[in-house]
Amino acid sequence: MAIDYTTIKTPAYLYDLGLLQQTLNFVKKEADAFDYHVHYALKANNNPKILELISEKGFGADCVSGNEVEEALKRGFKKEEIAFAGVGKTDDEINFALENDIFSFNCESLPEIEVINELAFKKQKIAPLALRINPNVDANTHKYITTGLDENKFGISLWELESILDRMKAMKNVQLKGLHFHIGSQITDLDTFKNLCNRINQIQEQFYARQIIVEHINVGGGLGINYHQPDEEPMSNFKSYFKIFNDFLELRPMQQLHFELGRSIVGQMGSLLSKVIYVKKASAKSFLIIDAAMTDLIRPSLYQAFHKIENLSSNGEDQEKYDVVGPVCESSDIFAKSVTLPSSKRGDYILIRSAGAYGQVMASNYNMRDNAQVVFIG
């Protein structure tokens, strides 16, 4: 990133639009090779300029709130390419999506289906549904971002599927269009997706036995990024990812395959720039107190997530170990413990890498802190 950091007021999110464009082109190329449909998950990063760039490339949108549906429409995503997921859609959100004739409601429970049917009846509409099924496949990722096990709140359990299909026969204002799956986030072992394919194949047989062939299968997202070596792997292995579904998923004739990718598209294009306020020496360790905080990037506090940290102001040979912490009045306001950096001093610029996903979107104003500014580069 060729940029003069000293001109930027910190903390600040730096978004590399050049890398984003390269990633979007690569994803589009690899998905188009199999005629796959990719929806961008707005929950990863909903910066307006980022959304406009993604919609211009022809991607669909994956939304988990009514506001995300509204923002997707505002930023150029086509209504017929917007999927609306989430376990707790409100009546207002459902009505707004119905009014805008979106691609699909990804439904997670019988009560939700019943409400959508009732609201669609009042509007004299037929709501397109995809059943989000919990396949009980372990994503082998952090427990807070695992979504495909029986213990998770997401999706319809396999044991209740038959009864839901029976109940839907009497519902005249919903139409089953697809099956939706999403087992978790930050998945780096691609064999996990093979397991998902095998489970979907089994579930498809269950539907086929009832003479049901849906129009589309939505396998969600979850593809991870390389947080430890972002420069060595600035883009995820989309080629191998899409090939797994081509090799192992048994689609019916004319069935479309849809994906909902977020982190793997925007994760590496963002970094959080900060500045050292104080270097505090304690008896057992040294603290690097920076002006970014958990209010700007909560992932390390919430998930104990790793982000590579660099000192941009020093490349000296002298190295020290620091706990890199923010100024918020919480002991959990920590970016990393015992991280080795060049000897650092007040005023040094610190870069926290791979912060393009689940950074800015999860920010808060706790302690009445200002939001980090956004600077576009590349």
C-alpha cells in the first residue's frame, strides 16, 4: 500500500480498492466457469462505496436484516438477486421484502414460514422461500461462528423437516423455491465443504422421494482467509472452493447453485491504522497502548481472533514483546498478547491487517468514542 500514513488521522480503516477489484474479478471468473451465482454477504462490510463496486460487478446480495435489504437496493443490487436470511425477521422487514419482490426468503423455522404466508396473503403475493436446513455438519471453526450443528440456533433441524413440508401444503401464499445451507464462517479446511456436499446429496434424496425438486440450492459461504500471512495469500483459493462443489454436489437437471460469500471477498482489502499513544512498562510485560480499540475492531475481544500486527514506523533489528491494547476501560480491549514487534515508541504507526470483514460493521461508540474514519487507497 503506497500511502503516506502520517497524513491520516487515526484510527482509520484503509480499504485497498485495487485488491478488492482483483478479488471480485477472480471470484466472478471462477464462479462463471460453473455458471454459479454469488451473493455478497452485506454483514461482512456494508460501506456504501464497497457495496456499489460489488453490485457493479453483477453480484447478488445476501442480507440478514431489513435495513440490509434496503441498503442493497439503494446500492444497485437487483431485487431479483437479493436473498434474505436470518432467524428473527420482523413483520416490517418481511413486508418490505415482499413489497420489493426479492429473490428468496431463506426461512429458518415453521413459525417464520407461517408469518410470511400470512403477510403475503394480506398483500396478495406469493413469497418465494428457501428452507434453511441445519445439516449437522461441523465447520471446525470458532464456536461463535459455527452455525450448522444441532446445538446452534440456525436453521430447520432434519428431524422436523417432514412435518414442515406437510404443513406447507396448506399454505397458499408461499412457494418452495430452494434449499439453503450455511455451516459457519472462517472455514479453511476445504474438506469441510465436501462433507456439506455429501449431506446435501442425502437431503436432496429425501426431497426427491417426495417428488420435490427445488429450483436452487444455496450453500451459504464460510470460506476463510489467511489472517497469519495476508501478503502471501491476499485472495482465498476460490478456484479449489468452487471445484469442490462441482465435483461432489449432485445437482438435479436445471438446478442453480448459489453462494453467499462475504469475508473471503472483502477481508484482506482492509486494514486498521492506529498510532501508539504510550508504551507502558510493567513488571512482567510491556504494553503498547494504541488509539484504536475494541470499539473499532471487536473480533480479537469477541472471538480471540488473530490479526497480524505491524509497526510501520520502525524496521529496526531490536525486537520486543508487547501486549497491544486499546484505551477502552475494559480488560478485554486487547488486540494481541506477547506479539513480537520492533522496539516501539510513542507516535509509531501500527497497522492491523485483514480487517476488511467484520471490523467497521461491528464498531460501536462505547466510552463515547468516535468511529474510525475510512480512507480508500489503490
